[in-house]
Amino acid sequence: MEITPIPCLTDNYSYIIDDHVSKIVGVVDPSESSPIFAFLKKKNLKLNYILNTHHHFDHIGGNEELKKIYNAKVVGFKGDKHRIPGIDIALGNNEKWNFGNSQIKILHIPGHTSGHICFFFEKEKIAFTGDALFSLGCGKIFEGDHDQMLKSLNKLKELPKDTMIYCGHEYTYKNAKFCMKYDSDNINLKNKFEKIKRLRSKNLPTVPSSLDDELKSNIFLRCAQNDIKIKLDMKNEEELKVFRKVRDLKDNF
């Protein structure tokens, strides 16, 4: 299976999934149709599925045009059938669905939106997390609340540590600067930041990132840990209060 990040709009990523064995091709969160169409045409590929993590326009903007060109099936969360254009296959939390020879588990991870999901390829250990979990960050809370978002992130933390995280935006450099401000003596974070700077200096993607990397470096996944609580002057506070503080700090960063 080959996954290619396709830059869209200003800082979005869509992802082409090409299963060389089954010859099934999908795209995750097509912000716009033209870059997807150009890549598929260049590679002489036909699109079978459009996978949407949530309903925001910068993740579904290319749905209808790509569906019209390729007669592709749109896959999304059953609770968002009314908000995902052209949806054909509506799936629920923990439901499993086959993409070629791969089995995908649907994880409902609300917070950013009420109907946000993750597509987790179980055998390949690949997770498309949309705008819920970013490299060194997490999504803004629009339709949910802090408790929902924290529970969603904790659900993602339970995936295998070698899972590769494919997120919806190239936010990593700014996220890294924020993490460094409040977690500056984190050696794993320092090393990751140097790698990020090298990649961005060459205009290369910082994704995917391993879940193991994120657990060690992403402050939003470390809110239960005592060292973060102490750094934020929140010793002995519960994880939710710490997460709320970190999210609020990031919103004003």
C-alpha cells in the first residue's frame, strides 16, 4: 500500500491511498478536486473511494466533482450523513469496513466536530486523524467540548505505538514552537523539532508521524504526566483541567 500526501489549499493535506495488490484507490479528505485529479491522471489511476474524516469544507470540497468524474463512493460517519456531500457508505463507531484487502476500523473521535472520525487501517497500523490529532498538536474545539476532545485523544493514544499518524494540515512547525515554549527540556521534542525544521526548509511534509513520537513529544498527549503539570504550575490537578489550560494557551498562541 502506497500513501501519497497531496498538498491542497494553503496548508491542507489530502492523501491518495493506492493498494497495489487489490488495485483499489482512495483519497482521504479531498479539499479540492484539481490536485487529486492531476495526480490520478499522471499515475493513470482510477478513484474508487473518497474517505471523509469530518464535514468541514476544507476536507470535503472536492467530493462532488471527484464523484462525478470517477463514480467513486463517498465514505463517512453515519451521524454526519446530512453534512457530507454525496455520502454512499455511512459507518458508525467501531464498525469495520474493507478497503481492498485492508480492514479499516472507524473510531468516532468528537471534539473538533461532533461527527469527526478516524480511519484506522488495522493490519497496516495507519491512522487518518483529520483535524483531531495533529503532529505536536490537536484540533480546535468547535462543536464539542474539552472533555470530548480529551477522551478522543485518549482513545487514539490506545492505538499501537508504531501506528503512523496522517493528519489533515501542515501545522507541525508552529505546533512545535508552542510545545517548546511549555516543554522546552523535552529531549524527544527537541530532536523532533530539529527534524521538522530540516523538512520544512526543503518544503517537505512533516507527516506522517508515529504515535510513539507523539506520545513523547506532543504536549496535548502528555497532560496526565506530572512533569507537564509542574511546568504549568498545576501539580495534582486532574488531566482534564490541564488539557483545558493547554488548549486555551494554544488558542492564544
